[in-house]
Amino acid sequence: MKLKSLSIAIIVATLPTTGVFAAALDRSGQSISAFLQPGNYFEAGISVLDPTVEGKEVGEAPQPHRNIGDMGDDYYFPSAALKLQLTDKFSFGLIYDQPFGADAAYSGTNEFVAAPTDPVLSGLPLTTTHLGGVTGNTKVEVDTQNISMIFGFQPTEQFNIYAGGVYQTVKGNVSLRGSAYSLYNGYDAKIKETSGTGWLAGAAFQIPDIALKASVTYRSEIDHDADATETLGLADYLTENPAVIGAFPLPAPIKATLANALVANQTPGGVKITTPQSVNLDFQTGIMANTVAFANLRWVNWKDFSIRPDKFGAVSKAVGPLLGATNPSNARPNGFNLVEYSEDQISATVGVGRKLNDQWAGNVSVGWDSGAGNPVSTLGPTEGYWNLGLGVQYSPTPQTFIAGGVKYFWLGDAKAQTGAQAGQDSRYVAEFTDNNAIAYGLKIGYKF
């Protein structure tokens, strides 16, 4: 079998849609396949995702449990890579991607949307109108950008040892609205863009004559210490109108808790974020003339990831003990996180690519993602997926190609928790079932 010419055909399998709807905040899949292409190489791509994420309330509400309309926003993200073979033994690469992110917004009439007449906290005759400007919907937007600078050493034609630095930026906005969030109905956080650095390292092995490639790549976690503007509608209102607490017959523990929350609300805004470490395993081999099989396995350490903005966390410590008023096991004396995950993510993609002629190639793939635990955050209420993908590549010249792909995702059912409920599997506010997504990818490449 002469499969050496198939090395470019497998690019179809690594369209940007590979990790476009993975667990937690994972997006791009952080592939370095471009760096492992022979010779000098450039590519640029874009991915678009159209999810449908709907559910139903399950909390103890006085009204019947209401439906929750599609809260998954469409989004797109670009990618690009440049690889230079400096000498027979040394190579250099730059890879740009957007590895992590979130885009979601609730709408309609449900416990994740605040109407002007909604009560804010039981026992206080306050509605969202009193708080001024905190009506509206729960929404979140998180954006990251990565530039990976990679240096490779090829002691022989078969082996490639590589490592490099990673520069990463992160920014985000989150708004919590509706009765599901209780005291935090009216919480806003605007996280200013900040940067951090990390590293990657890996090794690859290849036998070009049979189109065999195997690689393993480790990426470190990256720390960020970001400025954040945090506001908490109820606490801000009570700080300006302290007589409200004493004017109504509230139990002494609740009055004391509210007083502590007002003190905590003076905490300056800020947040520490550590994006997770990960490992990617990639493999391909020729299985017959003009045909290759490929596989990718990815692990991401989401279990150790959490986001607790400074003011949010301080207030959570103040109110955490009160959560156990009716059930001591619900108490959170150490506070709670805005977002956290209970399990690490494992995802896998397998497929077959075939070169049809000198200009056309195609592939079919199947993917699976474990999710990062269930129940999940209300800001991203799905647990893993199965997907089916199709790709096609057209090469007008031996040096250039245009590739396109589409993937359909069956998203895993999930129970959604607020931060105050996280870690307690029996407590959740909504269920999201029978959801799906479709992703499109386009990539161009040039060998020079």
C-alpha cells in the first residue's frame, strides 16, 4: 500500500468542529495536528455551532413547573496555524484557537428570568422593581484566546519531540436573574480581560509509507487573576436602605445573616480563574489503499476547576449557614462557587478518511463525550454527547485545499443546579432533556 500521499487527506478529520460542543467550557479540542504536517504549512478555519437546549422547572414553586425555552446561544470561533520546517531536524509552529467558552441566555417565563413584580426574598416585601434594573434574564458569556508557540526536534524521520509556551486571555460576563437564585437574583459580574501563560509538551511517531501517525500532547493549567466588577442587587439596596431589615418581623437568624451579607457585600470585586490541564492522544493509520482510520482521545481536568468571584464568595460564606435552616445537610458554612464541575471530561472521536482522487477526499466520524458530571451548572445544562460527522476536502492544487464539515450532536440529559446546590446530587432546579446541536466547519490550507 502506498499511502504516503494520504497525509493531507486526514486533515478533513480535524476540522474545527472536533470539540465544538464538549463538556463544561471546552470548545476547540486544542489540536496540534497542523504542527505535525510535513514541510511548511498554513491553515485557517472557522466553526459555527447552533445548539437547542430546552428543559423544565422542577423546583418547589407555587405554580406548575414551567417549560424553559432554548437557552443555548449560537456562536462561532476561528482558528489558525502556521508551521515552519526550519531544518531537517528543527521545526517551529504557531497555533491560534479559542479553547474554552460559554454563550447562554434564558428567556420566557420561568425561574431564570426576573419580571418587575417578582419577589426577591421570602419575608421581605421587595420586588425586583425596588432593586432597580435587575429585571431580565440569566445569561453568561465567556471568551478565551490561545496562542501556542511550539518548537520541535526530529532526531529521525519517525520521531518528533516538541514543547512550547502558551499565552492565553480570558474575559466574561454573567448575570443571574430569577427566583432560582434567591439572594443572588440581580447578581452581575463583568470580568475584565486578563492574560496568563502556560506550557505544552509532547511527542509524535510516524511511518509515512503506511500513513501512520501517533502523538500525545500535554497542556498545563493556566492561572488568571482578573479584575471583576460585581454587583448584587438586593445587598446594594439594603445597604442604602438598612431600615428595611428591621421594619419587618423576620426571624433573628435571617436578620443576622442579612447583616453579615451586607458586610460581605463591601468586598472588592475580583476573581481567580485557573483553566484546566489536558492531554490529547491522536492516532491514524492506513488500512487499505487510499484509506486511513483515525482516532482522538482527550482528557480535561474539570474536576479541579471552579469559579468563585471574590464578592460572590464572601456573600456566600455569610449566607451559607442559613441554607441549613430546614435541613442541616444543606448548610454551606464555607460558601459555594458560581460554577464548578464534579468529574473530569473524557472525549473520543473515531472515523475513516478516504482519498477519492487527486482532488477529492472525505471522511465519516463518530464522537462521544463523557460530560463533566451531573447535576451540572444552570449556566451550561448538558452532560456530554454523541455525535456523527461528515467531512469533505477539495484540493485544487497539490499545495492547497478547502475542507468543510458538519456534525450533529445528541446532547446528554442533565439536571441543573445553582451554585448553592452544587455537590448535593438530590438538589436541582431544572431538568434539560432531548436536546441537540449542529456544527459546521470550514478550513483552508496551504503547503509551501
